[in-house]
Amino acid sequence: MGISDYLDISEGSVAAVVGCGGKTSLIELMASRLKDMKVLISPTTKMFPVNVDGADCLGVFNGESGKLEAFPRQILKDMASRYGVTLLEADGSKGLPAKGWLDHEPVVPRYCTHTVGVVTLKALGSPAASRVVHRLPEFLALTGLREGEPITAEALAAMVCAPGGMFKNSAGRRCLVVNQVEEEMTAQAALCFLRMIQEQYPGRFEKYIYGSVHQDSWKGV
């Protein structure tokens, strides 16, 4: 099964992708698999443009940053209604594997049918520091860690599941994807991580998936 099948993204879906660990790559992969449905890719914050055959990547271009910025809310909603599937990059992490969120983040429109959270385990064991974590003060508040302490699986679970974490502004079906799982050791770690979340935060998500955008290989839990 492909990732869009696991997530039940189909005609009429509007999916906001949040988190850290491959949001843009996941959006590109889904768009390439759904191109027969007329796909719109757009940011609700900022993103670099992507080129996927059969999909339109649209936003307000900023010539200084080279990024696309968000359309006004009503314009984006009207545009989404004219596409079969809309994939929104609704968060930013500056390419780092962990993050804390400001009050207005992530920026997920209320009309989204899915909120897909992307997480990677590459931060495990790394120090809670600004070279690893985007918005470090907010991350420390979420996880209870002190600056410089090793990032644990429990801390990443809190980052994902705490009331002020990755899904705090979610809409529609909540789905969690562990990305960058490309070998047996990381697969076992991802499975343990997702089962821990299922036990500690029962019913938090409708879908629990792990795998690799690079390999386009996925498993559900």
C-alpha cells in the first residue's frame, strides 16, 4: 500500500502536513501518487516551491527568500474547492528533527479533512539544543527537559501528543507518520515508539504509520 492509501487520502481530501522530519518530501510523494485527481500543493505558512508532474504548487512568491507564502485564507479555501486533492504544508521546522510550537502554530485550516503529523527519531539521544530543536524554549516547556539533556522517546512522544504540541491546532482525522525509517533497527525503534504512544495516549490518532519517503515503503500499526 502507498502512503496515501494508508492515510485514506482520496478525492475531496484536504490534508495539512505538520511536524518535522520530511513534510515537503511526504507531500511530493503523495502528490505524485495522486496526480490523476488534480492536486494542489500550497503552504499555510511558507515553503520552497516543488515540481511534481500533474500537481500545481501555488502560493505568493517571495523573491527575497525564494519561498512561497500563504494565500489569504478565503482565497486558499476557494482554490482548494476546485481541486480533487489539496496538500497543505502547514508547519515549519527549519530542517531540524524536533520542534516546539508558538500559540498560532501549526497553521491548520478548519476545513481540512486530515492533519498528518510527521516525526523522525533522528533526534533521539541528541542534546536538547538549538542546533537540534527549532523553537527550543517551547520544546523544553512541552517535554520537561532541560537544555542540553538527551532527547528521549518520552520527550518526542510529548512533543507529538501534549496539548500544546504538534497536533494542537489539528482538524479532521489525525494521523501520525514516523518517517526516515530505512533499516531494521530503526523500524523496531519506530514500532516501539508508536506502541508507546498508543498505550500512553489511547485514541489520540486514527492512523499510526512508519516507513520511508525515500524508499516509499510503509507499515501500519
